[in-house]
Amino acid sequence: MNVKQRQDCGHPGISAKECYSRGCCFDSSIPEVKWCFYPKFKGMVFVVSLL
């Protein structure tokens, strides 16, 4: 995902653990961009049980 497409999912100084607990992605390798951000939507997945 392009860093410009990241939608903020946290707050300044959020830890990776707290970010992941919100169901979000964390990447602090690029300075001055959102580190905690929502994952890119890839569509819905349906699971069907045949039991």
C-alpha cells in the first residue's frame, strides 16, 4: 500500500501492540507517515461448513 493511502487507525505514539489489538497494521519503518493504519480492504471472504 502506498503510504499516502494509509488511513490513520491510532494516535501519535501508539505502540505496535495497541495498534494490532485494534485490528490495524503497524509499520514504523518510514518516518513522518502514519504508523498505525487500517488494512487495505480486499473484499469479503465467506466460509461455508459442510458439516
